[in-house]
Amino acid sequence: MRQRKVKNLEERLAVCSAYVVAEAKEKKGSWKSLFGNEQPLYMELGCGKGQFVIKQAVRHPERNFIAVEGHDTVLLRALEKAAETQLPNLKFVRGYIQDVNDYFAENELDGIYLNFSDPWPKDRHVKRRLTHERFLTGYQTVIKDSGTVEFKTDNNELFEFSIDEIKAQGYEIVEYTRDLHNSAFSARQVTTEYEDKFSRQNKCINYVKFVV
């Protein structure tokens, strides 16, 4: 989706620079030192406007969160919300992560969230899907033993593809539903902006949580 231009984008991003991790690849193996504690570390890959990860950080002050977003105009909204909330357990990475192993050491993360990722519907783009095996094997390396990945999408074809990829890798599925908000898992869920929109439209949300 094409993003609208934002006036004074770079200046506004600079105001929120305290929340942005510069030279993120150099933090590999030392992310916890960035937060100054040994709390569990979670990443949202593609945070959008930040509603999900900010709510998670508020709900779980005992955890640290890293939010990754490549669209600057969208990232700006997330950063400005985070700055208003003044959360010490949340940082952002500006850009796209093609290989998590470039940014995180083995067993450095406790979990990963994938929310409404780009479905990349064309066959020639299938390897770009964040649940393709090439990404899944990377997640397995950087997430601790018994750590989890949680994935939500409204796209049925992407979800079915993802389940096939997860099963092919032999990962254990611990939670699964084709209708998240009418499931046993709904009460503890933190929603995204897209999720709220789709729920108002009575669209079913697919959800899976698996151990890597």
C-alpha cells in the first residue's frame, strides 16, 4: 500500500530518536544491555502504527520489546505514540529485516510476533512471506528453546500456506483458530489497528502460536 507523504518527516522522526535503535545490526548479542536489564526480549516484525506493541509493552513491563517497521510514515506514528507513553521497555528498528540472524544472536529472543504481514500473493514472491521456511529457520535460531512465534492474518490463503510451512518444519502448534475473536484465546489478545478494522467488518482472524 502506498503511504501518504508526511510533512517534516525527518524532523519528526528526529524528535523521537531516543526510541530508535541506530546501527541495529551492531546490537547483535547485546540487546539486553540496551535496556539495562535481563528481562525477556520479544520482537514484532512489521509493527505498523504501533498499537499492538505499545499495548504489549504497557501490559508487560516485565518484558522488553523491539518493534521493526520499514515504512517511515507508518513508523513515525508508532514512534510518536510511544513517545507520548514514555515506555522504557520498547525500542524500534527503522527498516526491513531480511535475515533475523543479522540482527540477533542465537537464543537471544524469547518470542516473535507476526501481525497481518504482507501476503505476497504472487507465486514469484512466495519466498518473501514472513512464514516461508527461510524465515522460519531463522526464527528458530534466534529464539530460545521453547520460545514461540505468534501469527495473525485475515488472509486465508496466507494462513493455509503458513500452517503447511510450520508443519513441514516440524514445529509444535500450541494454539490455533480460524476465528480468533470467537475463540478461547480472544480474552488475552492484544489487537492491532488492522485487527480492529477487520473485526468491525465481521471478518474472521486466523491465529496460530507455535514453538520453534
